[in-house]
Amino acid sequence: MERRPQQTQLPKGVKIYLPDEAAQKRAVEERLLGVFRRWGYREVVTPTYEYFDVLSQGTDHDLQEGMFKMVDRESGRLLALRADITPQIARIVATRMRDEPKPLRLAYVTNVFRYDEPQVGRYREFHQAGVELVGLPNPEGDAEMIAMTVECLRALGLDRFQLDVGQTDFFRGILEDLAVDETTARRLRSALSRKDVSALERRVGELGAPAAVTELLLALPSLYGRGEVLERAERLVKSARSEAALANLAEVYRLLRLYGLADAVLLDLGEVRGFDYYSGVHFEAYVTGLGAALAGGGRYDQMLGRFGYDCPATGFAFEVGRALLAMESQGAATAPPGPDFFIIDFTADKTRALALARRYRDLGAAVARDIISRGLEDSVAYARQQRARWVLVIGGDRSAPDAVRVLDLAGGGERTRAVADLLADPARHFPVFAPGSGSGSHA
């Protein structure tokens, strides 16, 4: 009977990470988590799915439409895979951590799901690493987010990057003074988000606004640059809300100069993406060689209020898939290391091989054994393909019963050592065991 071929096609929007890719992904996540920990952030883990009506409280309408939904067999209620982790953390803080001392510094590494068309470095299931700073309303919190983002970029080995920083309340103040309807406001935002100057001129012309407001609206796309942008905007702005937003952004920028990060930051007062999500300072990180934002974040003071707890908050997240692409484009990606030791044992009694493997693993080294019967040359070739650091050969025609041939695949060379010596004092024979070397890490 002829066997039917198995269906192996993946659904659109998902990705398999093969071993090298998975190791690189994990390395990115660990580097980012390392930065988060150094700044005092503690990891939280949230559910992959929750009740849709609960998640939707903190999720904007467009994102709700993009959620993957299913019915809970037990209750009949609608479930949804998380499309954004920030609303989950906002609810957790509002319900479970409300009485804890503020500020709260929380971190996460997780996957999220959105029924979107796949984008650069992002699928319908994609991975994020980020932080939330809850309970700190002042500009120091916003500056901390941006400074951490820069440190994360450097931790990933990236050096050609910039952060575009805006302030959503600046544009809100303009709209507030214009007192336009939602449709008109949405059209203005659309033209600005696309940087479409001709469309903006047309929309502004239809307003019949005072000359000063018209001048400010038409100047928004050009209010992009360094500190001089604040001075230019200050001369144009008339709205009290916009003035307050500008003062807030100026203070954040002053703090970034103290961090020594002014050269990495460009101010953009015409940026209105995330208008419905953010409540103040917001930013995106871009790197040379990647056409999409690698990280983004900002202040979302209204989010916790949706869960009955008015509390300021800010945060940011890295797109892990885009981080991998950025590292590759800048030559910062490296092949993950293989095992520290690869043991080839030609003896019938496996006692010595198992003793070495157990001893070295207990000390933190990665040890793989060749348990396939094949020639030495083929086994060493396999060890090279696996990027092993050392090969330990036990038995065979060229070895004494209690001796081990040590092949250094990275540095070259060969030596012979007694099994007892390798067991008694590994650090004398292999630098991976030396104090401070970080066993198991030889990249």
C-alpha cells in the first residue's frame, strides 16, 4: 500500500528556529535580560492566552481585531492569545501589585500573536523583550527607558543606531486648540504619519485655522533634529498643553545629555504614530541596515486606569527577530559555540568516558559523546561540524589503556594525558575551568 506524503507546510506567519538560529535568539534574549537585571528590573511571566473581554480592556480596537481568538470549551467564553504584553502587566499591577512600593520595575521575554501581514523581522507569532516602569511620573523615568534602550543596543554589538523621540501631547495640544472633529483629526494624523507634506498642506488648507496655527501645523514635518528643534517649536507653539509637552521633552533631553546620549537621539515633534497608545514621550530605535524600528516604547499613563488603578507608567520593548536581522546586517552576529568537549570512546568499557563527562558537566562544561561506531577521522569531522572546542579520544590503536588523546580543534595541536590527571585537576589542562573564565563559554 502506497503511503500518502505527510503535510509539512507551516501556517502563514510562523517560524521555526533551527539549532543555530535558536541559540542566537536565546543569546539576544539573555543579553537584553542582562541589561534589564543590571538596571534593577525583575522578570514576570504572563499567560499566553486570557479571556478576550479582560484583555480587551487594555487593548485598542484595531489590535483587538488582530487578536487570535478561540472559545473556551469549559466556560464557553471567548479566549484570545496575547497581542501585547503591556495591558497584561497593567492589569497584573492594578489587581495583584497595587499595594507594593513604587516604582515597580518589571521585565519580560515572551511571544505575542497578531493577525497581521508579516513584516520585516516580524511574523504573526513574534518575540519581544522589554520592561515596564510603573509609578514614576517624572521625566527621569522616560530618560531611563531611552538610556536602557541605548545600553541594550550596545549589548547586542550594534553601533550604528539612532533613537527618534517625540511627545504625543504636543500634537494633542494643537488639536485641542483647533477643536476639530475626530475625522479631521484622523486625516491630519494620517498625513503626518506618512510624512506626506502635500496631503498635510491640503488638509491644513481646509481648516481655515489662524495663521499661527497653520504655520505650526505645516512646520511639524520639519521639527526634526537635535536641541534646536525645541527652540524652533517654542517660538511657534501657542497651546498651553503643547507648551507643557515641550517643556517635558526638553527636560528629558537635558537628562539624556547628562547620560551622554544626546548624539544618539533625534527629536521628532511631527511623529504621531502610537497616538492612541502613548500619553507623553515616546521613541523608536533604528539601526543602519534595517528598514523597520528595532525597539520602541514610551509613556502610557492612561493604561492602568482602564483596570481601575490610576498610576503612571512607561516602558519599551525590543523585537527579537529584528534584533537578529540588525546584528546580521552590521556583522555583530556570531556563530553560537558548540560543546566544550566531544568524547570519542573506542573501548568496550565506557567507565572512563562516562566519568570524564560527568566530572566536566558538574563543573559547568558542555560535553557531548560520540556513541556511533565509526572511524576516528569521521568522528573528528563531526566534532568540527558541531564546533566542539576539544576532542577527547579514549582507546584506539594509538592510545594506552589509561591515556586520553586531547585534540585542540580551535587552537590546533594534540597531546596525551592520563585519565586520572584529567579527572583530578581539569583546570590545569583546560582554560575553560580556570576561575573567572565562565565554564561552558568558549565563544
